[in-house]
Amino acid sequence: MPTNEKHEFAERLKVALKRTPKSIQTATQLAHEFNLRHTNEPITPQAAQKWLSGAAKPTTDKIQTLTDWLYVSAHWLRNGPPPAAPKKPGTKRPGQALGKGELTEKEARILSRLRLLSEHQAFLVAELVEQLALEREIWPN
């Protein structure tokens, strides 16, 4: 398994852990919370650290426990988002950007309103957009 794949898994795991109600900051916390939910052989904090650092990827049964706990799809956690379906030439979604760097009227209106917000409000909006985009990536339908 290429090292890059393990690192990408680690990044997706960290994203999923950030979404949990209980903050998971360390490998020890991850191992403890995981072991509370996993019915087979428990993991050590060292194994959890390998997952978080991209040195190792869990086995299928452990992936299943993670997906059940973190409410993410197994495909997304293992492989990332599914590849985008090929588009037919000349087709666009409503509201889709016209080209690289070009905005639709709706996008431009949203951006101009965003610029009127305070720094904190803009941060909150950006976080909301990030979470919604992530939800769509994890659960495409």
C-alpha cells in the first residue's frame, strides 16, 4: 500500500474525529474511545498513533467500527470521495461557475454579502460551508 494512501486515510480520520461531540486530541484518547466500541481485539495507543500519523491503516473490521462510531461511509474513510461522474460536454448545473475564476451572479452576490460580515461572522460562514461541503463529500447523495 503506498504511503500516500495511508497519509490520506490519516487526514480523513482526523477530519471525522473533529466532527465527534467528544473531543479526541490524542492517540490514547482515540484508542480508548475506539476500544469501547470495538468487540474484537483492542488497539493500543501506539496503533492509534500509527493511524493518525499515516504509518498504518486499520483492518476492515476496525474500519467498520470507526465508520459506525464516526458516522462516515466506509468508502470515504478508506478511499476518500468517489470520483466525480464524467460530465457531458456543454452541460452545467444551475449556479455553476462559468469558468475558472468566473462567478455566477448568485455567487458574486453571496461573496459581496460575505465581505460585509465581521471577521468572526465570516469565519463562522466559512466553517459552515466547509462542513456542508465535507458532508457532501462523505455522503454524496
